[in-house]
Amino acid sequence: MKTIANCVEEILVSQPFLEDALTRNILNYSALSEELKDSIPAPTLPDNTG
């Protein structure tokens, strides 16, 4: 199962300037999360109706 952390890691690997901006305090985590929220699929919950 793909986690939110995995999705964020993939985005940061494919766009390393984002990690650099976070490190240099040019960008904050809250602003980045607002920008990325549509790029990350919502987690699915297991079906417990069984």
C-alpha cells in the first residue's frame, strides 16, 4: 500500500528544488502541503464489512 509519505517522497525526488526551498526556509511545510494536496491520492480504508 502506498502511503502519503511515499507519495511526498516521490514528489520531492522528482522536484529536488522543493526540498532545497524547505531547507533554506524559502518555503514552509504548510504552504507546500496546500500545493501538493491535490497531487496525493486520499488514503483508502480497508473494507471491514466482511
